[in-house]
Amino acid sequence: MGMNKNTVLAWATWIMIFVGMGMIALGAFKYDEVAGYGFAAVGIGFFAVAWVFNALKGRV
């Protein structure tokens, strides 16, 4: 079972989703100051990149 471009993008999408959820959870539950907003913003950015990776599947 080899990994072609689509499976690499699928794995990258899932990894980005999990990391994004972790960043948002850190911002929501661990940090109460301004740093929490930064963690949440970075988590949303991870979701945006995962969305792009998912959109590229089948086109690359």
C-alpha cells in the first residue's frame, strides 16, 4: 500500500484538524488571558489550512 498524493493530503487534513481542535481547546480551557485568544485564532487558522488541503484532494 503506497501513499499517493491524495492519501498524503487526507492524512495532513486529519492531523491539521486534530491540532486545530487542540489549539482551540488550549485557548478555551487553559489560558484565561489574551493568550487564549491567540491560541484560538491559530486553531481556526489550522482549520482553514485543513480545508484547503481537503479541497486539493483529487486536483493535485
